[in-house]
Amino acid sequence: MDNQPKLKSTPKDVFLHLFNILIFYISVIGLIRLYVTYIGVLFPDALNFYFTGLADSVRWSTSVLLIGVPVYLLTAWMIAKDFKSVPAKRELSLRKWLVYLTLFVSAVTIIIDLIVFVNNFLSGELTIQFFLKVLVVLVIAAAVFWYYLWDLKRQNLQSKTPRILVWLVSIFVLGSLVAGFFIVGTPADQRQRRFDDQRVQHLQMLQSQIVNYWTQKQVLPAELSQLNDSISGFLMPADPETAVAYEYQAEGPLNFKLCATFSRVSQDYGSAVTKPLMVYDSFQQNWEHQSGYTCFAREIDPDLYKNDLKAQDLGTPVRY
């Protein structure tokens, strides 16, 4: 009978193992989310496509992987160093609990992923987007399960396999992050898109104020400064990047133009393989634009707004 006392976990062991596994979970979630987002961009769903939200998801996942993976590898190296100096630490209860917990989570993830796949297949709702997303979750969860099961059983602490895996994981993660620049664009591209989104929002506000001005006074404003209202608090916006005022021109009793200078094409999603989709704002208005100076011609339909005037004259609320 082995009377050797059981090795207990030190505060350092608790910190390293808990911190390592927590960062590992976060990194895996970031990797899955990154590839799911890539699939959403490369195979867009016409019923649910918001490029800005997808770009935000890529930025979040990229940030997680850039910080999480190096921290995970560093703590894993520190733990492996401890194991070489004190091999008995591989038998720590804390380590085994965390390893088996990871095996449990990955196994449950695989089962749920397969159940969802079969359910959607039987429902006839299996699309290429869904299939690829299921495949990503399945492959990553299976890889996690295989690695921790192998690590739990291995006896040769001098094996070069962990070092090879480190290099493979590092190259894979780095390649995944670089792919994002080709799929959703560089950080500079994303900044230009946000500027353009802000410009479109400003033009929408100005258009709404111009139409409201005409509705109240039956005449278009001569210049945009007439839209400033100290009571409602509306002040004419300017270009968010250059602070230059937007251009406006009344071309008739009911016609006007709004102009701005854009950085990119409105449907340029950053990838030649991305399928462009027609994107409308909440008013179902066309704000597509080219890069550079672009004008939007608008014509007010008096029949569309005359009921508003009658309702206001009668003091009745207007329903939209």
C-alpha cells in the first residue's frame, strides 16, 4: 500500500489552473464567434444581415484572441514547467476536476450541436450558413475534447507534441485574424465605414427636418441654418470627420438635394467574395452612394403630407 502523502494544491496552483482554464474558455468562445461571423459575412442572409453588427463581432473576437491566446499559452507553459519540476502535480485533484469539467462541457457541446443539426435537417431548414456554423462548433469542440483527453492520459512529459500543438494553434489563430482583414476590412476600413454610416444618419435627420419644415410652412428652407431650433434643440450636424457642413439646395417648390462626401462605396463590405445586399434604412429610402462627393435628390409628395396638415389644423393626433 502506498503511504506517500497526497500532494495538495498551493495558492499558486489554484491561481494558475483556474486562470488558465478560464482564459481557455474565453478564447474558444472568441474563436467560435469569429468563424461564425465570417460565415455570416461570406454567406449573408438576406433576412438578417447587418454588416455593422458583424464587424463589431469580428472586432470583439479579434480582441479576445489577441489577448487571450498568448495569456493561455503563457500560463500553460508555466504549468508545464511546474509539472517537469514536480511531476506529482499532474495528479492534483484541482487539475483533474478542471480537465474533466472541460471534457464534460465539450462533450455536451458536441451532443447539442448534433441535435440542433439533425433537428434543422428534419425540418428542411438546413442552409449552407447553418451547416457551416454547426461544423465550426463541432470541429472546435471535438478538438478541445481530444486534446484534454490525450493530455489526461499521456505519461511521457518529454513529448514534443505539446510544442507542435502550440505552433499549430498559434499559426491557426494568426491566420484566422489575418483572414478578417480580407473579409471585413482593416481597422482603417472599419473607421471609414463608421464615418459613412454617421454621414447617412445625419442626412436622414436633415431630410426629416426639411420635410417637417415644409409641412409646417409649405415652403422649403432657403438654407440649412433655418432648420436650427432652440426649442426642440435641433442643430444642423456637420461631417463627423472633416466638420464641413453638408450641402443643400432647393431646386423647386418640392424638390431639394442633400450632398456629402463619402469615404467608401455603400455596398463595399470589404471582400470581393462577399455578396452585396440591398440595405434599406428604417424609412425604406435609398441611400446608396459611391465613394467621394454624392448628392441625393428628393421630391416631396404633397398628397402624402397634406393629411398631416389637416390633422394638425383640426387638433387631432397624427398616426404613423
